[in-house]
Amino acid sequence: MDVRGWGWRHASRRAWAVERIDLAIEPGERVLLLGASGAGKSTLLHGIAGLLGGGEEGESRGEILVDGRPSDTMRARIGLVLQDPENQAVLARVGDDVAFGLENLAVDPSEIRTAVPAALDRVGLGGIPLDHSTSALSGGQKQRLALAGVLAMQPGLLLLDEPTANLDPDGVVQLRDAVLGSLDGRTLVVIEHRVSTWWHAVDRIVVLGSDGVLADGRPDTVLGAERERLAAAGVWLPPLDLTAPPPPVTMPAPPRVEADPLMTARSLSVGRRRKPFAATGLGFTLSAGSAMAITGPNGAGKSTTALTIAGLLPPAAGELVAGKSLRRGAGPSPHAWRSRQLLDRIGTVFQSPEHQFLAPSVRQELELGPRALGADTTAAARIAEGFAERLGLTHLLRAHPFSLSGGEKRRLSVATVLTASPSLIVLDEPTFGQDARTWGELVRLLREQLTAGRSIVAVTHDREVVDALCDVELRLTTPSSHAGGER
Amino acid sequence: MSFLETVRGDRRIHLINPVAKIAASALIGLALLVTIDPVSAGTALVLELLLVPFAGVPWRSLLLRTSVLIVAAPLTAVTIALYGPVSGRVYGTFLLATVSDGSLQLALSAALRVLAIGLPAVLLVATVDSTDLADGLAQTWRLPARFVLGALAGLRLLGLLAEDWQSLLMARRARGVADAGGLLGRVRFLGGVAFALLVLAIRRAGTLSLAMEARGFGGSGPRTWARPARFGRDEWLLVLLGAAIAVIATVAAVAAGSWNFIGAR
């Protein structure tokens, strides 16, 4: 694969998303592609896969050759797994979905019948019936299904875009091993922020910067020689680099006397429907200045629990009561509050950031909360610009929220909630898609909220977030009873 | 909507190409639409009821699915009995409504028709899975694969729309903009959510088409089908069965002298 002076600009943006990329990858190489959030890693991967369209989507410079020919004529040789597993299953049944790519390549039906179970076996989904519904799979299974669909096509070049994002730690290891076990000498290019997952498995690391390739070479050379430069670019270095802005180690002493907790749950069950409940028997107390992590495997009901705490879903059973300091005149049950009452009491960052964007630009998105709370134009603008500055979104203030990269969308969604200064902040996977620098800034920002006496509930698979932020961990399991406890 | 989910099974009827099921019910429908009389519809309905046990649909599910027909048929009958064209003996008049021999006969024909056309359609569609239908449409009827598979993939996303709608409502509530006052405010608010849903759906469709393209869909070359759709003995048998019901119903009506071309006498 040969990338020569390549660049791409989205139709709606003035700045180039990626520029001046020169990169040659030999057959059989395993490459980890790193770079700061928003550096254009996904765009490059789509370019290599030959999926960036013509005039109306944007314009390109330079060329990308695969096996010496333009990449958009070589699609059959290239397998790409996209960032978002939810939208990748094409068909309703597992077997059909894996067969889809083979059918498009006009593979003989008798060969497809043997290739499909083989591909499912390789990614560890061999136990699932071929007519199982694709939408009934868990997040990790969906991601592995997408991988199986691509592997079945026997691509010479495998491109993976953050394949382990939002997977629980076991799922991460399973997926990585599924990838490695099925390479058979294929070329691999994988994007991931956490170097440690792929560190030992790749033989080359390429770091993307704002003007082209920042570093390129063997993992130990790149990470050894260029440590400081990479840290400045926000690369996660193994072990977690201590020069990247570390969260302060001292915790503000949480008020031990819990005469008036922010929120109390007793034998709480949560669920979107009556039965089966997503989680049952939850008990915890949230107090001002402290943070609780909700952890557990995919499918344990973490998001449903968070939405219930946030007053967006009614408790399915049991008790969830807001304390006086959180209520401030509203009723005891957050679910009964009006929307405007929720705004400055409980803020929620959703798992999928796109659901919560309301405005056509990043600036308006950030000003919305303060304006709703009665801030005048200049005050709202000052708050918006402050958050944008801290989270590296200043150059994007005029961009449409949907046009941001995955990591940028995540930071914007956290910022929109913080602008309204709610007393309780509920976050679902707050650090998804962040590089080491933006991660550090995000965690510091959240810690400041704690110091200011606010409380945080965070659903996360990110162990470092739990360690840096939270003093209580609510560990959910599937499917029996749960209890909160002090760590 | 669980009661509308596809009835699955491994009996012969479940494995038949959906295209044959459509053809069979269309034949019956066609024969009953060219004439409006009680004999043809009655004959067809009796024959169909005899076949119900072999349709591979459990009774419970059958009742649920046909509930619309069971309600619609008498309603149709009452309306036509009261307001249908008047002829023969008149039994009573109230305002514009007149019940007569003519209107009663038409009412019976119409009600039987609703049942006789609706029953096979409901029965056969109950066992049709959208994936199988797509296979049949593309392979047996040779509709373009791009169109059929595009529609099928889109159909799968419909299920996500309900979830998206919930998430959008919750997100708006969390961001303090969901307190819409009054009916007008509520309408405007839901309009805004609907627009956001549309935007999300288009974005999802964009990602999905990218995923499909990444797996070689949309190329100009030929395409194979992992599960070839057959149109074999069973399929022909079902179509013949449909044709037989249509023919018997028509012959019976002609023999009874009640056959007419769309109600003309």
C-alpha cells in the first residue's frame, strides 16, 4: 500500500482534515495508527479503503495506491471495520450478514456455506446459530460479527477503526485475539488510542499529526525516542505516561457526614420495560463532592441505571429519592421533574453524543444551557468559549456538531452538560475516543466539578477514569443482584 | 408488536418461496374481485377454512392476525346493508338508510369477500420473513439486487427508529428544552424531535451504505446468493392450489347463476 502526498477536505470545512500524508506499507505488516483526537485517522482509513466519494463529499489531493492501483478499484482486496458497530450489520440474520460480502464478490453459494461458519468460528461466534438476529447481539458480539463479515471476504488488507471502543476489558482481549488469530499474513492497519492493547502485536507504529506523519517505525523505537513529542501530541504511552497532565492525586475530602445525601437508592430495579429488569437490587448513596462509577460487562444494565438516576427513566421497582440539596424545591422523584428543573439539577451525557445535539453549530450548542438559565449573550459566549478552549474545540466553534470526529463529539457533549452547572452529572462512557491529552483535560474538568461540590455518576469501562475520579464503584453483573460498596 | 412477528417453523409451508405465497393469494383475490356475489366468495372461504390447519400458523396467532378481518367484515356488511343500492323487497327505511333484498345480498357478498381475500393473504404473509421475501423478489422475479437489498437493509433500521425517538426525547428533557407549554407548543416540540429523528435516520443510512460499500455492495459485477431461492414442486403446488380455489369459486358462481362482472347485471 502506498500513500503519496494524500490529503482530504470535507465539503463543509475550509481546513483540510488530513494533509500531506506519505506512507508506504509492505504486505504482511501490522501497523498501529495513532494520533491526536481529530487528527484525521478515520478519514485516512476510509481513504485507504477507497470509500471517500467524489465532488459533493469533499476533495482529495495526492493518491492512494493498493497493489499499485487506485484504492477505489481495489475494494475487494480491502476489508474495513467501521468505528460504530451498531450500523454495520446489514442483514437481519447473523449467517446472512456474514455471507453478504461474499455474495457481492459473486462467490459460489456452496463455498459461501462453508466460509460463513468458518469466519464466525474464527472470531469466537461459532456457538451462535446462523439465523440468530443481528440486533439481539451485544455490543462486543456486533463488533466481532462485523469482523467476521470482513474476514470471510479474505481481504489482503484489514483496516480496523477503534475496534475495541466501548467493549468491556474481557471483550477487548477477545476481539484483539480474534483479529490476531485470523491474520494469516494479512496486512493490518488498526486505529486505537490505547497503545497497550496492540503494543505487543504490531510491528510498526505510525503517528499522525496535524501536518502529515509525525513518527513512524518499530514500536519500541518510536515510543522510546520520541516520547516527549508523542506525549505532546496526546499519544497514550505504555505505561500510562505520567508527564501527560495527571489528575491530582489528593482528593478533596468528601463530606463524610451524609445527613443530606444528594440521592439515595434502596433495592432499586431499573428497566425500560416492566420485565425483565435490566438490573435489580441496587442500593447506593450519592453525596456532594463525590463520584460513583458504574462498571460491569456489556449488557449488565449500566446505561439503563444511569438513565434512571438521571431522572429520564422511571424506577422499575424500589426507591430512588433526591435529597433536599438536589431538589431545591422540586419533588422527591427526579423522574417527575419538569425538563427545565432537570437542567441545573441533573445533567446527562448520553452514550451516543448525536442524540443530544440541538444546535447547528458548536458555539450555539455550548451557549444553549447558559442561555436557558438566563445568562445574557456575552456571559453565555464567555462560558462557551471557556469550555471550548479547555477541551480543544475552539477551532471548531463554527462547525456543525455532526461534522466533528468521534472524540470531538464526545468532548462537546460533556461540555454542553457542564455549561449548565448541574449539581449531579451523569456520564455514559465520558472518555470514549480520547487521546491522552484530551483525556487528561476531561478528567481534570470533571474533578473540578467535584471540588466545586457537585457529584458525578460515570458509566465506564475505563479503569483509569475509575481510579482518577471515583470513590465509590457500583459493579453490575449479569443478571442477579448488585450492591454498591466503598472501594 | 410482537404478535406481528413472523411465524417461524420448519414445516413445508414455512420453507416455501414467499413469491409463490404472494402469487397464490393474488390469484384468489383476482377471481373474487371480478365478480361480486355471495356464492364465489362463500365457496372460496369454505375451501380456505379447510386449508387453515395446514397453514403452519398457531390458532392463537391466527386469531390475533385475523382480528382485523373479523371486525372489518361485519362492519362492511352493516354499512352496505343500510346504504347499498336498493332493489327487490324493502324491509325498512330510516333517514337515508334503506334495507332491501338488493342491499342485503350485496352486504353478504362484500363481507364474505373481505374474509375470503383477507384470510389467505394474512395466513400466507404470517409465515413470510422479509429476508426470504427479498431473496424471492431478487432471484425469482429478478428485481434489481441494489433495490431489493437496499430496501431490506433500510427495513432493519426501522426498528432502531423507535429507540432513537426515545433517546431523543430523553436527551431533550435532560437538556431542559422539553417543557413545551400548550398544545401548539407540544406540536412544535414533537415536530422538532421528528426532524432530528429524520436527520439521525439519514446519517444512519449513510453509515450503513458505507458499511455495505465497504463489503463490496453496489459494484457493477455479478452477485451470487448464498441461499438460492427455489421455485420448485412445492411452490408450483401452492400456486396451483390458489388457482384451484379461484377456479372452483368462479365455476360454482357461474353454475349458481350469480356470477357477474363487478356487480353488473
